[in-house]
Amino acid sequence: MANQTEKGKNSNIDIITGDPKKAINKLAVPMMVSMLLIMAYNLADSIWVAGLGSDALAAIGFITPLFMILVGVGNGIGSGANSLIARAIGGKDKKLADNAAVHTVILTVILSILVPVILLPFLRDVLLLMGAGSTTNLGLQYGYIVFGLMFFFVFSGVGTAILRSEGDVNRAMYVTAATAALNIVLDPIFIYPMGMGIAGAAWASVISAGISCVIMAYWIWVKKDTYLNVGRSEFKASRHILKEILIVAVPASAEQLIVSLLVMAINGMLVIVATSNAVAGYTAAMRIIQMAMIPLIGIGTAVLTVVGAAYGGRDYKKLDVAFNYSVKLGFLFSVILCVVLYVFAGNIAFVFTYTETSVGLAPMITDLIKITCFFLIGMPFGIAASMTFQGVGKGITSLILTLFRALLFELVFSYVGGFILGLGANGIYYGLVIGATIGGFVAFAWAKLFIRRLKKSSTDLYVKG
């Protein structure tokens, strides 16, 4: 049994250090399934909450960008750990990989204590500032629970990132599947039969995430069958390791913050040019777009690990192959998904408008999906670029690319379309699509230039040698 376990561990490492195309295919599929399940239970939240009325759905819309920040903290730490651990594995430094994993867990605990202490006292003021208005109390009912118990969400993301960094994507998928299934089952029970309303949706999410944490803790510290050893004996305090994690984690988390701020800004602009119903419609439509982006993000997450291992092993040709392949594969997915969403927009909108209180949103959500589906076209280019820079430890560059896309392009074009051109809500949506597409192509060009320089420097060193 021990030999079989060791073979499993080594086969995972062989995957991430082998053929980059095969590695991306192998890593991306379980990641796509995991993200599909995550989005499925997020979608279930929206669907069941929609039954409580448009105010409840709008409240989720105002909480969502803040929750994205919370998730972004976990994903950011996970990305930092994934990048460093993959580079250490590529460089055949097992001790560094183990110590990095321990540092990541400690960092998770510290941040999970600090963030709620800072955020919760100001949550009402933040929601009011965002324009939540009459939906503020509903938002607080949901927000106090998910933000107060954020450790479960953060560690859930970090734990799966540690598993992915060593190529163990299947178990990361299994734990996500268990989380999603439990949440989908608990959601309607807590919301309706137990009469907890919107707070029930929050508790269902917390309990589900908590179960995933217990499962991963068992694998890592009780069963101890992971490639990485995440124990006290492997820990040696290191500023260098902390710096290497944070140099990716902080910008990655900041990227999610920027995206959240963009959503807040869009919500605010929609309230001005339309009503809170526009926010409810936008929330529903973007949940669909986020689900459609799952294959793209799954491919991108696989690229982070593969690129990190290639960079750690100084195999820049393999790094280039991984980047190019991910863009081509992602673009194929994005075109297919865009067509499907456009054709079936009306059918998809019905999912969010199945009650008398929300049926009036159907035409708006349908039109929204037909516009925002084109948001997907530029995404493969931007995602591949950001994940590549994170994989090689250049989190600041990835952050700059996100700043360009979200603030310089998406926000500015949305403002121009909605206010300068006077197109109202539709102008805002068109601006988002145009900005995202331009931003994606700019990021792609930047990444290609970086990789070209890497390969040239490697060739120059070979010639001099």
C-alpha cells in the first residue's frame, strides 16, 4: 500500500513536469469540474434566493463583490503557494516545497482572523455606500455569517491549491464535489422549511465549506498521504518564503479586489441610469457568464502550475508551449460558449424568473446575456497571461494587467457608453465587453514579449557557455 501511495505521488509530479500540453489537459479537466461545481452551488444560491423576491436577489448582488474579495484572499494565497511550490518542485527542492506549504497554512489562519475584525464593524456602511438602500438589512443577514466565518472559505481555497500544486487535482475535485453537493441540498432546506430566508443560504455555504476543510485536513495531517509534508517538523520561519508567497498572493488578491470594485462601480452606475432591478438582472446575467468562464479559468489555473514547474526547471521552451496551447484551447471554448449563451439566452433567463415576484426580469436578463456573452471572447488571452506571470512569480505584472483591463478599459468604456453616449444600462454592458476584449489582447501581447525575452536570455547564456 505504501509503494502504491508513493507511485501515486510521483506520477502526479511527473505530470506537471512532463509534456505541457498533456499536463494542461490532465490538470484542467478536474479543475473545470471543480469550478463548475462551485459555480453550481453559487448559482443554486441565486436561484433559491430569487424565490424570496427581487430585493433578496439584489442583496446578494451587493454582497457578491465583497464576497469575491473574501474568496480572492483565499485564491490569492493559494496562487502564491501554488506558484512557489510548483517552482520548487520543478527545481527539485522538496524541502522548500514543504516549508512553503506550512507557511501558507499559517498565513491563512492569521488573515482569517484579521479580515473579519476589520470588515464586520463597517459592513452596513459599506453596503449603504454601494447603494444597497432598502436591501441593506438583507445583505447584512447574509454578510455577517459568511464574512464572520471566512476561515472555512479561505482554507478551502488554499487547501485545494496545495493539492493542485503537487498535481493532485483529482482529490481537489472530489472535495469540491462534496462541498457543492452538500450546499445544493442544504440551501432550499435552510431557506424555506427552516424559515431562515437569506441567512439560510449563508449558513448552507459555511457548513459546506467547513466540511471540505475537514476532509482536506484529514488527508494532510491524519492520513498523511500527500506528496507535500505539511507538519511542524517541516516548518522553518523564512522571510524569503513569505515574500515569495506574498509577491504573488497580494497582487492576486488585489486583482480580485479590483474586479470587486469594478462590480460595485457597475452596480452604482446601474442604480443611477436604471433601478435596483437592473442590479438584480446584472447579478443574474454575470452569474451565467462566470459559469461559462469555468473552462477558461480551469485552463488558466492548470497553466499556473505547469508554467511554474517549467520556470523552476528553467525550461522556457516548455513554458512557451504551455502558454500558446492554453490560449488556443481557451479561445475554442470561449467561442463555443458564446454561441450557446446567445442562442439559449431566453431559456437560461427563465431559471432566474420562475416566481411571480421576479418574472418581470426575464426580458432584461435575456438581453443582458446576449450582450455579455461576448465578454468571453477576450478572456482566454488575458487569463493565460495573468496566470503565466503568477506562475513565474511576477504577481505585480499580473496585477498591472488587471488594472489596465478593469479600470482603464472596462470601467472607462462602461462610463462612456452609459453616460457620455447616453445609452443607459445597455451602454454600460457594451462598454464592459469592449473593454474586456481590448484588455485581453493587451495582456496577451505583454506575455508574449516576456516569454520571447526569457527564451532569448536562455539562448544567449547557452551560446556564451
